[in-house]
Amino acid sequence: MGGKKDDDDIWGLLAGLFIGAVGVAILSSLANPKCPNCKNPIKKGEPFCPVCGTLLEWK
């Protein structure tokens, strides 16, 4: 009952959930870019935000 094996299973599960959540966040931010100032959706490659006029820098 209990022991190192159970602890390893729990840490593995937690690490997998964390990595999955980070991956989803990264993919969603790449698929749906938002203005860093007003947070409205923008089209990738736009030089300015169409809502607030913030200059956008693309990498």
C-alpha cells in the first residue's frame, strides 16, 4: 500500500496534465492572435490593431 510507485504515478499524471494545458494555451494563441493592448481578435500579419490602433510586431 502506498509507496514510491504510487507517488511516481501521481507526479507523472500531474506533469502530463500541466504539459497538456500549456500546449493547448500555446496552440490557441497561435491560431487566434489577439491584440496585446485591447485583447480583440486580429488577423495575423496586420500592422495595426483595427480596433485600438496599436502597432503590432510579428515574429
